[in-house]
Amino acid sequence: MHLAIHHETVYRYQHPVQRSTQVLRLTPTDGSRQRVLRWELNLPAAASRGLDAYGNTMHVLTLDRPHSEIHLHACGVVETDDGPPTPDPRDGRFPPEVFLRDSPLTQADAALRDFAAAHAAAVAADAREGLMAMLQALALHMPYTPGSTDAATPAAEAFAARLGVCQDHAQVFATCARLLGIPTRYVSGYLAADTEHVASHAWAEARLPGSAAEGGGWLGFDVSNQCLADGRYVQLAMGADYLDACPVRGMRLGGGQEALRAAVRVAPTPAPAEQQ
């Protein structure tokens, strides 16, 4: 599947910002399930490019002159594997056990421990099926509710409120899976859906036990859509939680109140050889 992606983010400020620095994870990389055919970032100034600790492509944008707006635009075409979701046995630069540790936004409380424990036997018997059952139970417990949380909401708080969006779902799922001994990482990216999203998507990837021949490897679980990640998904970045993998994160001096507008459009497009 070939997916055309347009992602626009605009920050506007009540007063001029004296200086700001934005860390951008807005560039997908080639992987076992995706290949980047074309990608570009349109930014208000030149940005330095590198890799973060997890191997995600990262740009650092610094604006050292007064500004009242920051306009970020990412676009391109990514080819994805549109076959049935299958685990990826490659572990990357870190052993899977790194993703058993908690993080600032994925610390478990008693309620999360009890919820995870209720699925322990099923996950031990069949990790893939057990995690799918936990995913479905989680979707019932905290239905997708836009505006109910923000970027700083920890998993335990969202679970207690019984509300959340994709980032909360991914963090709660990761927290519970880690409690059951399944390494799990938070993933940010894009989803080709029937409706236009106002922001990028998020899901979790769990490391199923065993070798590739035994069905082991990393597999994406999307609580918000109650499915496995397939060819409709494009990964931007991954980490322990939202703070590691969010598309844009920054700091500023001045500016007063901030207004954010973000829009994402992801749609299938003809293969390059078919385009006119």
C-alpha cells in the first residue's frame, strides 16, 4: 500500500516568543513494514538532524528571533506492507527488556495492577490472544473521548477517569503488558482512516515471546481502533511513552498563551510508476 501523508502543525502565541527550541520527530524511517519513498519537512528555519537514543529520526529547530507563530509541515509517500499483521523479530539497538521498565507516564498503581492481573493467565497461555483480549477490555473500560486528557496525563490517571485518546490507550496498554512480563513500547505515527484526524496517531508494540518461527517479535496493538497495526499504519517514532516519541516537543521563552492547530491527512495513493 502507498500512503500519501500531509501533516501540518501551527503554533500561535498571544505575545511574541523571544526564542524557542522544538524537537521534531516528524520523519519516518525505513523498517520491516514500511519504506519511505519521498519525504520533506517545511520549517521556518534550518534544523539540525540526527538520531535520538531509540534510533528515531530527530530534528532540532531553534528560532532565536522574536516570533508569534511557528508553522511546521511534513509530507511524503510511504509504502507499507498490506499483508496480515505479523510480528517483526528484529529487536533494534536495545534488548527487549529495556521496554519492561516503567517511565514517567507509565507507572502502575493498584488499579492498573489489578486490571493486568485479571489477564495474566490468558497472556501466559497465548500472548497474542491474551493481549488482544486485554486490548478489548481496555477499550470498553476507557472509551475514546477527545479532550478528556492532555499530553501530560499519566496512564494511571487516564485509567482511573475511564476516558482517554490514543496516546492514553497506548500508555495504559504498555503499562499493563509490562506488568505481565511483555516488553512493550509506545509508537507515534499515522493511520489511514475514513475520516481526517486532528493529530497524529499512537499505538503500542508488544514483543511477543519466542523466535520468528514460533511467532515471536514486535506486533502493534491499537486499543483505540481495537485491532492490530497493519498496512494502514506508518510509524514515526517509538519509546517508553509519549514523551519519548511525540511528533513535536519544545520549550520557549515568552509568548503568553499558546494556541495549537494540527491537521493530518493520510490517504492511499497510486504507486509511483502509476502516477502521471
